[in-house]
Amino acid sequence: MLVSLNWLKEYVDIDGVSPEELADKVTRSGIEVDNIEYVAEKSSNVVIGFVESCEKHPNADKLNLCQVDVGEEKLQIICGAPNVRQGQKVAVAKPGAVLPGNFKIKRAKLRGIESNGMICSLQELGFDEKHIAKEYAEGIFVFPNDAPVGESVEPLLNSSDAILEFDLTPNRADCLSMLGVAYEVGALLEKPVKLPSEEVTSTEEKAADYISVKVEDENLNPYYGAFVIKDVEITTSPLWMQNYLLAAGIRPINNVVDITNYVLLEYGQPLHAFDYDRLNSKEIVVRSAKQDEKLVTLDDVERTLNPENLVITNGEEPVALAGVMGGANSEVTIATKNILLEAAYFDSVSIRKTVKATGLRSEASTRYEKGIDPNRVKRAGIRACHLLEKYAGGKVLSGVVEYDVLDRSEKEVDIDTDTINNRLGTNISSDEIGNILNRLQFNFDRNEHHFKVFAPTRRGDITIFEDMLEEVARIFGYDNLPYTLPTGSATAGGLTKSQLLRRAVKSYLEGVGLLETRTYSLTSETYIQKLISNEIKDLNPEPISLAMPMSEEHKYLRLSVLPELLKSISYNLARNQYNLGYYEIGSIFITNEKELTKQPNEQLRLSGALTGKWFEHPWQMENKKVDFYVVKGIVEGLFEHLELPITFKQVQLPDMHPGRTASLWLGDKEIGFMGQLHPALEKEMDLKETYVFDINLEVVLQAHHHEPSYTQIPRYPSVTRDIAFVLDQEVHAGDVQVAIAKMGAPLVKQVNVFDLYTGENLPDGKKSVAYNLLYQDPEKTLVDEEVEKSYQEIIESVSKQFNAYVRS
């Protein structure tokens, strides 16, 4: 909601309060002010002038020589604006004036002719384009004929106005009107609210002789009021009204449309003006649209309607979409003479459905969707009649033709001083609470410390005690609420073991170069069954679909974090980001029920995806692409960091490369997988060669039992030996590695694979795998005999266990 402070002054006295101070007070009361914007930059010595004559410059085709009366004197001014004419009233910057940008106006000669001042456009006076009416977007601004010559332009142009942008929460629909804002500001400043005039001089003719109203569904339209105004003159609206509308972000059109928009913003009540003569009927019928019924709306688009759309008809055909937009067949035009003015209360759900179906969101529909004040509906219509009579020369027929079953009762809320103080931790007196209610202009009955509050209908958000508690707290001032530190013997809180471990995992992964992501917990039907770990598949999970998904791409609760993570990789690849490494810690959702009767089980997973180059040293001409062993090293490093033993087993999984995939095991429990995506899936998702890992983080966190320990730094030298075994192709190098470590313990401290060879000089079906063994004794220096003995025992054991022999 854009709030013009000059407009706000019409209802509440805010003199002496700067825009910044007012914005601070409103924000501290619970309504955030996002921005303060001034309509125009400051200028000085700019007045209204009357162009007495306008002739072509004798030495320039595109310049005009004007004689301008500015009150105390007449000035000769040369003007190049294409729309300057004799008889106009214009903005004149006199010699000595200072325009925005510190532009000083001086006497000068243009093409040999003296020019004393400048006829200004609104842009030259510092106005932003959005605060300029369409007809003055180019050229100079022309004032109405009644503008006083010689007076400052500032009041008429509203150039000193400041606009506050309110960021309203859905419950504060009352502040979608200037009167609602006035009540709010009045309460904060302890100022009374002045209501606008609703005085109307009616003719002897009755509106009921011209129109009748019928409503078919009172739940969708409990009130419909029809006013008839004859003999209106379609022209421009008053300049002050145009200024206020522009400040609120609405372009002026003509006096009739501008008045309905003005009252919409003033009262928060949408109105609609029909050309009475174009209705071709003496009745208004409000009903649900028929299936596939047509209506051309004011934007000249033909709409196909359905029974969920509420329409206004002339008894035969629709003339408006109720609360959303009028029809082109009854639009007010320059030829309009007689008006039927609609003031109605429509069901918010019905309006929301129509907006969603048509995409037509407007200032009117927004207010209907959030809820309007039932006690202002008819009054807004009367207010508009007052303005149409005054500024359109209309003759208002007596009476309003209405259908009325609208509930205008006020909600009653009981509060008491002790409960309020107990909840807020304050010592507010009953008299102070009474004063707060008076500032809010809430009626109430008081019995000592107990109050029965009658919440006004403009405040539809107040229905229960907690609502009134909030009102008392915010007007009392959140800054005035006392604060205390916790008492007791307990120490300050800290992170749980799980939180500490999650941070340790994040720290490690970011330390190795991965970036954390946050993706949707929802995925599409295409990807719901993809990249699911074996231990999850064993649970036979059922995909969980949303009843009302925001899109087909986000219809199912995920069973794997990887699909959406890979979409992020694909998205960035498409934007020329080639070296990517992401990880995410998030939940998957598991249930065996086809129709949910209870909450699904949430399981915490750690997933990652890498593609491109792992490192690159251009100067040394070195680079390394991400491969299986890079990802394996990351996973191994993580579990080493957590001091947990992890083993890898070759496995084949759907959507994973058949020869570059391994399952992860913690003891005898499978906890995830890692490897390269299947090339077919990479092609489907527009990915390059991509590697992933997926880990059940809950099991990892449960298994972690860190006990601080100390290992003395070795004082004695180590000995290394290399050994190459010729193995069958089916034998896993890792199994041999484990056997060597077991056989060589306790002297063998590390066993690493450093070479694989297949090819010439090896029998078919064989491979050569080389291992590096690190020997060390913490108590003494090893001698050759001890190392050799262990070395030979390892050769003998591996040869028997794996049908292997040492490569010569």
C-alpha cells in the first residue's frame, strides 16, 4: 500500500512529524514501512504563469517566443516545447530559480532574442515518470484554468509529497485504505480522525424507478447497492485528485473512473461505474456464470466463464466479472451521460477463484480477497455520489436500490488487565488499557479491570483475546515491554551432538571445495523413483503426492535428494559454469501407505554431485577431471574425519554407470552409494560426466561415538615394502588390501594400492595389483629379519587365499 502523506493529512493531523519519524513509529507498531519516496526533488522560485502570447521565434523554426504573466511582472521566455500555446497556464521558473540538480535559471539570449526564465515540464521539476499523467509525459505541464497566476506551483503539483510504502501482512487488510491508515496513525500519534464528507443533494426522482436488483446467491453477494447518477459530464478530474491517484500508483483516466478509484483507495471499498444507457435494461441480476458463457472485459479480451465465476448481468448477458473487472459492453466513455454506480460486498473465496482462473488481479480484487469493511460498502457509494455531484455535475437520484442481508455486527472480545500483564510481563494499568482502546477508537464496556471490547468491522482480524493482546502491546510500544535474563542454576544452552556433527560434516565438505545447496523437497513424477539407495528400496516406499501441487515439477515428496541436486548442476552448466561440486543435507520422506493416515518418516541424507575439473594449474599445464576416485577420496576422507570405518562394494544400480558404482557399508549395514551417473541419464538431464554420492546421515550420526584419545608421535623410523600380486580379474583389490592389513598387524600400519596393470606378459583373465606396505613399531627400530618374516607370511597367505602369485 502506497500512502501519500499529503493525502493522509486530509484525515489526521501529522504536521510536525517528518516522514522518517512517522515511518519509524508505524514500523515499531508492527506494520513495516519498506520505503520512503518523495514525489519530486526540491526546487525554488517556480510559479504559475499565464501565456498571453505565443509566436514563432524569428530565427529558429522549433522555438517559440512567449510573453508570460507571472503575477508581479511579465516575462519574455523562449520555449521549445511542442505543446506550448497561447492562453495556457504553465509552470515558470523565474530568473534566479533553482531546479533539481542545482540547475540555476539565468537571463540569457537564444538565437539573438532575450529569454527571462523557463517554462518547465514536470521532468524538469524533478518528477519521476510514474508520477506524471500520460498526456504530460512529453512537453510542458498545463494547469487548469482556475490555477492562480503568480502562486507557487508546489501545492497544485503536490511536489512536496512523501510516499510511504507499507508492507502489509494478510491480516491487516484494514490498512489497504487511507481511512484505515488514518485510524492507525491517529492511534499512534493520539490524534482524532476526520472523516470525509458524504453529503449528497438528491433529486426528486427515485433510483428505484430506473433499476431493480436481484441476487441469486446471498452467500456470494450478501449486499448489492445500485446508485443512479444522471447528466454527468465526462472530463478530467481535479488536479489534486489526479496527484493523489498518481502517488498511489494509479493513472488518471477521467473524472468518473478517477472518482471510483479515489474512493477505492480512500475507503478500501471497490466501486464500479456502468454506463446506464448501455446496460439496455432496468434490472441488475447477480448470478453464477453459465458454463462457457462469454464476456469481453475492459481489457478487450474475451473471457470464457464457468459456474465458479460470479457475474453481474443486465438480466440477460454478463456486464461485469463481480469484484474483478467490468465488461466492455457497459464501459463509461466520453459520451456517457447517465451512470449506474455499484457498491457491493462479494465473497472473498469466489473472487479469489475468478482471479486465479482469469489472471485478472486488480486493486479491487485484492481488497475483496483480503476482506472489506461491511459498514463502509454503502457509505463508499454515497461518498462517490458526493464527488460525482461535485466534480462531474451529476444529479444523484434519491435512494439506493439494494439487496441487503449483510452481517454488520461487531465481534466481542473479553480482556482483563491481570491476564494482559501476565502475558506481556508488564504493569499496565486498567486506565492505560482504556486509553489504548480509545486511541484505537474501539468501543468497550468496562467493569473495573475487565473489558468487553467491540472490535469495529473495519478490523476483521480481531476475533479472539490474543488479537486484542497484540493491539494493546503494539500501541503500548514493543520497545516498552520489559526484558529479563533467564534465571536458575542451569548453564547456557549449547549445540546438541547431532548439530555439532552436522557442522563437522559441512566444515569438512566445504573444506574440500564443495558448495552447499538448498533444493526443493519436492520433485516430479519423472524423477521420484530415480537414484534411490538400496536400503531405501528395501523398505518398498510409496511415492507421496501433494493434493494441491504448485506445479507438476514439484508434485511428489522426494525419495532421494540427488534428482533436484542434479537439476541445479544442469541449470548452472547451461549458464557456462563447468566445474561444479555441490552437496546438500536434507530429508527424504518414506511411507508404505498408499493413502497417508499418518506423517511419513523423515530420514536425513547427505548427497553430493560433482562434474568438470577437480583442479587446474594453467601455469604448470596440469589439470585433473573429476572421476570415481576423486569422489571416493572425498567420502573416505569424510569417514576418516568422523573416525568411522567405511567399506566399498561394487554394485550395479539403476541410473548409475554399471562399472563405476559402489555401495557404502558401515560395518554390516548398507548406508548409501557413490559413483558415476549412467550416460543415458546424463544425456537426459543435459549433464557432462557427473559423479554423485548419497549417504544415510542419520545412521552415521548414530554410529559416531567420539572419545578423545592420544597417540604418541612415533620415535622410531618406518620401513616400506612394495609387492605386486597377479590376481584373477574377479578378485577385488580392496579385499586383498584388507587381508594384507589383517595379516601384517600390528607391524603393518598402512596398506595402499598404487598400481594396476593388465595387458602383455599376463595370462588372460589376470591383472597385476601393486601394494605399498608401511611397517613401524612404536617401541623400537625394526630389523630386516622382522620385516622380511612378516613380508613372506603375507605373500604366502594372500597366495593361498586368493589363488595369487607375486609378479616377478
